[in-house]
Amino acid sequence: MKILFIHKNFPAQFGRFATWLAEQGWDVTYATARQGVRSADMRIVNFREHRAPSSGTHHYLTGTERAVIAGQGMVRTAISLQESGYRPDIVVAHSGWGVGFYVKDVWPDAKYVQYAEWYYNYPHADGTPYFKAQHPVEESARARTRNAPFWLDFSAADATICPTEYQASTFPPKARDYITVLSDGFDTRAHCPGPRDLSFPEAAGIPDDAKLVTYIARGMEPTRGFPEVMRAAERLLATRPDTHVVIIAGDRVAYGPQNDGPSWKERMLAELEIDPSRLHFTGLVPRSAMIGFLRASDAHLYLSAPFVLSWSFVEAMACAAPIVGARSAPVEEFMTHEEHGLLVDPYNTDEVAEAVLRLLDDPGYARRLGNAAREKAVAGYDGETVAFPRAAGFLSDLVENGGLTAGDKPAAASCTKRAG
């Protein structure tokens, strides 16, 4: 089976699955805009955008024009592959960025699978109290227009997949009827419980006997609950002198509106009174260090607004870290309150702090929650034993039996199709 993955980045969402398929004997090619990457398991090919969007393009359509330009770049690479004799059976492309727009124009017989992550609605599902729309109609119109690349992909796709039920629920019913939910799959062998490795905390200046509260994100912004984490940290550090808080994130905005002025880190440090000797900003760290912190964590905070669930959340589950999570649909899909973790209103600082203190004060209870979270992560979302075989079965069935129509049930019984 010849499969082509297309993503602007590498390895991104497809890397581990692509490697696993290659190990199963599939012929795997990965097309990416990221330069200089190599893989022993698959062929890597590159595409590039030949120009930026025009300054004269309507601002609603700048993203769509950028997607078309990316699609043009990829189609040039596709034509080169075709001329060399390459004919994929399946193409899986990251939707919304244009990279799969013209796949069917080059390989009309290939099955095209659209990997869809998010549908923009208004009011924004991932909205926070920090930003108020000054022009709601314009915001709504902008959000509607941002979905144009999804619909262009959808019009050509033989199947559309989405990694979580919550993300699938953001799409309109006319699209959701055709969406199959397939988990990205997680490495629960690497992300697993282990002895409390104090080398990473010690390097951050944390005493061996300290209670450790952790937070992990790509950036520091309201979408991922950074201000709420900082407010909880102020309360916790004032209450518990034996506690240290570790922020593993870059000092930037990864999701949501960009800053004008001071960063969110600077804003929160100016607003709050926090003992700097017990608040540690590590920046982004290697995965081994992240796992080390999660294994040592006495309480892990995940206070994100409703949005695409962070991989680090499931990885924390797999490490059996005791989690205090936001009481929201994306989190509740993976975690039940008082069964796998504690769920709270992220904007209620007292509730967040009290949940963390509950874990710190009762290590046995925290350990039971963490172990239950790991069991769920392994049973439902492990890549090699659960998610990848399901996805491979779905793709194989797609080649054999054609695309889904509304009302069809995916061949892999554990793959869930959204009801209309």
C-alpha cells in the first residue's frame, strides 16, 4: 500500500503513524515544507510556497490565498513525483492549509483523506474573558470565511478524519455526518510512570522534598489558561511554603490573539505577588525532561479554554501525573471528575487552588487518580496497540470499498462516526 502524507511541518501529527505504517510494510512518503529533515523509515519530499499573499488581498481571504499558494507548491512536487512514476493509493493531508487542495487533479484515482482539526465558529469556542469583540458581525464573517479551505478540501475528499469527538463537534452537521474520529495515537511506552527523577527539578533549583506543581504548553497565553495558572500559583505558594511551581512553556503566544505590549508572562508577574524562588520558568525542554517533570509532579495543571486538546494532556495521563483540568468538553472526553483527575472552573482561582491542595494533602488519592488516568490513556489512545491499527484498518477499507457516504459505518468498529 502506497501512502503519501502531506503536512507543512514534520513530524507533526503524522510522523509516528507514518513510521508505524512503514514498519508494517507500507510504502510511505511524507511531503513537507520543512527543509532539512530526514527519516530512515520513509521517503521525505519537500514543497515550498513561491510567494507570500498579496498585500491587496481582502483581509478575510489572506489565509485562503496563502493556502492556495501552499497548494500550488505541493502540486508542483506532486507532478514531479507523478512524472517519476509514483502513484499513491492514499493521500492524507492536513486540512486548512491548502496542501492537499489539488491532490485529486494529479492523482484522480488515489483516495484522498482530509485530516480536519478545527472549524471556526462565532462566538469562538476557545474564547476567553480577556478579549471582547468590538465588531461581532465582522468577527462572525471573518470566522465563516476562514473555513473556506476546509470546504475546498471536503469537496474532493473520499474521507474526512478528526482526532477527537470534541473537535468533530465544531463542524456543521452537513460535514460532521462524514467525519470519522480517529485518535492521533500516543506513545504510552515513553510517556509512562517511573521513579521520581529529581535531576530535572534539581537543575531548576527545586529541593528534593518539595511539592511540585507543573504546567506545560507551547506558549503562555489565555487560550491555554496561563493567566489562571499564575493566579493559582500565587495562592498555592502563599499557602504552602513547601510547594514549587514549574512553567514549561515558551514566552510567546502560540494560540489566540497576539500581544500588543508586554508578554503574558510579564503582565502576570507585574500583577501578582509570587515568591520568585519557588516559581520556575524552564522554557521549552527536551521530551526526556518533560517526562521527568511529569513523573515528579504532585499536581499537573491543564486549564485550557475549550480548544484542540494538547498532546501534553494525554501524555501527562500516560505518565500517571495527578491532573487538575478545566471542566470543559475537550477535557471531559478524556477524563472523568474524581475518577481520572479533578475538574474545575479554570476562572475560579479558589476552586483551582483547593483542587491542587487536595492532591498535595492526600498523595495516595492523587496516585490513584494518576494510575486510573494512565489506564485510560493506554486502553483508549495508545498508538501502537490501539490508534494506529484502527487508522490502518480504516484506510485499507477505504481503498478496498471506496469513500464513506452519510450514514455509513466505518469498517473498524472502534472508529466512531459522528451522528448528524
